Amino acid sequence: MRVEIRVLEPDIVAITESWVDERISDEELHIQGYAIFRKDRKLEIKGGEVLIYVKDNLAVSEIKMENDFLEELWCKLKYKGHRELLTGVSSSSSFYLFIKAIS
């Protein structure tokens, strides 16, 4: 994945089902030239974690969502001379857990 990102140089990379947790540091996930945003699953179930990489030359801020069931991550980007862009990523497996919990 790192090689593809270096070759393609996308502004944004969103990843679902990353399986990263608090035992894996941001430094281990770091890709040069990118800021990383992550949301690890709080429940004791594997899978579902999400990541967003954004080029570090872009103005970006994370939008915090307090939700124990859904692994979703949202960022707001500002491109020069353009409106803001809202981008996000969500794990589909976490949606199933949310529906199951409220049923």
C-alpha cells in the first residue's frame, strides 16, 4: 500500500477494516508526506478499524464523533481557493453491531 501511495500520490486515502488497535502506534502507520487520522474499535471484537491519510500540505481537521458502536472517521479539508470538503470513512461491520445493539 505504501508503494502505491508514493507512486499515485493521492490527496486522501481512506481505509476500512484495518485491524489496527492501541498496540500499534501512529509512528508505525506513518507514511511520509501524510497526516494520519484513525479510529480504533472500542469493543472487544476484532476488525472494523478505520484510517484516513491526508497529504500533510493540505489544511485538514478531524471532526470528532462520539459513538461507541460505529467506527467512522470524518475530516474537513480546505483546498486553496475552494470550498471545504468533508470526507469520511465508516466500517460496514460496525453498522451491523449498532443495529444489533439497539434491537
